[in-house]
Amino acid sequence: MEIRRDDTVIVLSGKDKGKKGKVLKAFPKEGKLIVAGVNVASRHRKPRNQQEEGGIIKMETPIYACKVQVVCPKCGKTTRVAHAAKDGKSVRICKKCGAEL
């Protein structure tokens, strides 16, 4: 999976199509991501003690990584990720402008 935490992505399909957000957490084994402001669900929470407040809480749920595409920080376009060797290390680069991601 080429998408990592702190990448900016745009949603390609689904109910949140066109939304842009930052990746909060990645689950490579499942091929899913949690993106800020995307795929928000309501959860009902009971108070566990008198100090804690109950109610309806909005939270982001995982989305499949194949439904999002990385946005290049330099050119600002959605792009596929390429890999290249730089100083003996593998780095991710933008397919459109060649900038390091």
C-alpha cells in the first residue's frame, strides 16, 4: 500500500466522493485508511460513571485504500505513487511532477 499516515488524499468514489482529507491512520494488512472528515459515522455512547458524559459521538471509520488517491504537495494534483532510489534509500515520488512525497 503506497499511502501512509499524514498524506493528503482525495476520495474517488462513494458517498464522500471529491472530499479531501489527511490520513490519520493506515491499516496495510486490511488495505484500509482512516481519513479526517471522510466516512463519518454516529456512535451512541453511554456514560460509564457520573463524571463522564454520554451522547451521540461522530467518528471517522475506515475506508478502502483503493477508493482514494494521493494529492502531491508540490503540484497539487492527484497522482499515482512511483518509487525511486535516492542516496541508497527507496523514496516515493509523484508520477506527474517528480517531487518527493
